[in-house]
Amino acid sequence: MYDYDVIISFITAFTLTYFVIPPIIRIAIKKKLYDVPDERRSHSEVTPRLGGIAIFAGAIFSIMLWTPFGQYGGDLQFVLCAFILIFLVGVKDDIDAISPSKKLLIEVLAALILFFKANVRISGLYGIMGIENISPFWSAVLTIFTIIVIINALNLIDGINGLSGSLTIIITGTLGVWFLLIKRYDLAVMALSAAGATAAFLKYNYSPAKIFMGDTGALLLGLICSILAINFIELNGLLDTFHPFRINAAPGVAIGILILPLFDTLRVFTTRILRGKHPLHPDRTHIHHLLIDSGLTHMQATAILAGVNIFFIILVFLLQRYTNNAMLIILLLVSISSFMVGGLYYSVQKKIKLTV
């Protein structure tokens, strides 16, 4: 019975978000709540940036309507509290920018609520570097760090039309199907509600974009992806060894599912630090910027990056059949990603030299 609820949750979130976005666009234009192009932006026209409000409305409404509270509702109230915190800081930043430190503080508070009240936590490393169990202190540190990294990775990848939304659908869709297969309907509803709301948003975000999701949408979707990824790792560890849907090297597979936003964030932060800049200093070194600078359109770059992420997801699901070593999978993912981005960077620099 709950299988149908999961499917309907996608439809519900899609429908509500789809019809909420047009009035938000009108209000944002009327109140001048839009992004103004500058040298770092990849768009040339003023564009409303409050699409995240519609994503929040569609996803939260669907989650509350279709989650089987009688069976799973115990921790969901605390998850919703974290959602509201992130939503509020996102709206504030989209309307009147706030400092990164204040935004980070709210993200930490939301992560603390998830760890201590909603039992969203990483309890071990599952063999990474030979470590299995970790202490409660390190569990808290690792969980909060992971949540914050994924939240900001989804936010930072939101730089061209359709990209963050497309990756979100791929990530939440993949994890949502797995939760459905193991009959964790609460998490499946959360994943498919986020996917449905984001799919409706993409109708208005593909080029020429009529609206952006802003921090409101990117931070919320990042939070949802972090919750799903952590639960994917932890619930997989509780499955019987011979369970048909048990995954080997679950941490490595989780990173593979989120590889594009995670790797791009790691790469950009590392290169900024090596150049003596603050890791949060904005620039045009993200992978989507490289693709745009190479001559591709927004939709071409989005299609390529979405395809790359799907490729990595297929790759890790194939690899996990042959190894329990999560670290081996992670190193392979990083090596392939570094090689691909290195080749892209070289081609862009070569094109720049030819045009000078």
C-alpha cells in the first residue's frame, strides 16, 4: 500500500510546486527580488531567485501528507524543524544577503538537531582506513561535518541553469528507489517529494531561466540529500548480509552518488587555498564555469554534467559487487574525476590562448 503513497508523493510535490512558481515569479519581479548579472554570473538578464520557496512548499506539503506517521513519524518532527531553519536562513539570504559565518551557524544548528533529536548520525566508518566503530564524540563531529559539506556542495554547484535541480533529481531519485526497495517508506517519500518539487521547478529553470532556486532551494535540497545519504549508509549496515538490496562499501557508493557536487567543492576549495585565497572567495573556477567558458551553452553543460554523474552512479553500483573496500572506490572516483577535470581545464586554457 505504501508503495503507491511514495509515487503519489512525487506527483503531489510536482503539482503544488508547478502551480506555485508563476505567482512567485510575478511577485519577485514586482518587488525587484532578482539576481542582477555581473562578471561572475553566467546569465545576462535579471532573474527572480525565490524558486526555493516553491520547492520548500511542494516538498514539505507532500512529506507531511504522505509519510506514514504511525509507522515512522517519531523523528520526522525534528527533521522538519531542521528544514524550517534552513528554509528561513535561505529566504533571508535571497532577500537580504547575510554573512557566510551566520549562515554556517544556522547550518550547524540544523545539523545538531538532526544528530541529537532526529537520530541522523554516522555511527562508524565501515572499514574506511581500517576503522569500523567510532566514539559518540567523533560520530557527532563526522555527522555534522558531512551534513554541512553536502548542504554547501549542492549550493555551490548551483551556478548555471538546470544543473543543481538536475543533479538533485538524480541523487534523490537514486536513493529514493533504494529506500523504497528496502521498504523505508518515510525516507522514500522524502526523496521522491524532493525530486517531484525539483522536477516542477526545472520547468521554469531550464534556459531561458524564468527563476532561480536561490539559497532557499539549494540549501534545503542539500540538507535533504545529506539526510538521505547518511541514512543510506547506516540502514545498509543494518541489513542482513544476504539481503538482496544490501550494498557493499556503502560509504564509497554514497560518495559516488553525490560525486559531482562533492568533488567540485573539494577541488575548488583546494585550488583557492593553494592560490592563497579564502576557500569561500567566489570565482569562476567551478566545473560548470569551465564548460561554459569552453563554449558550451547552459543546457549543453548541464546535460554533460548530469550524464557524468549518472555514469559515476552506474560505475559505483557495478564496482561494489566486487569489493568491500570503500576507500578503494573513493580513490578511484577521485582519480577519474581529477583526470576528467584536468583535461577540461587544459582545453579551456588552450582555447583562451588561441583567442588572445
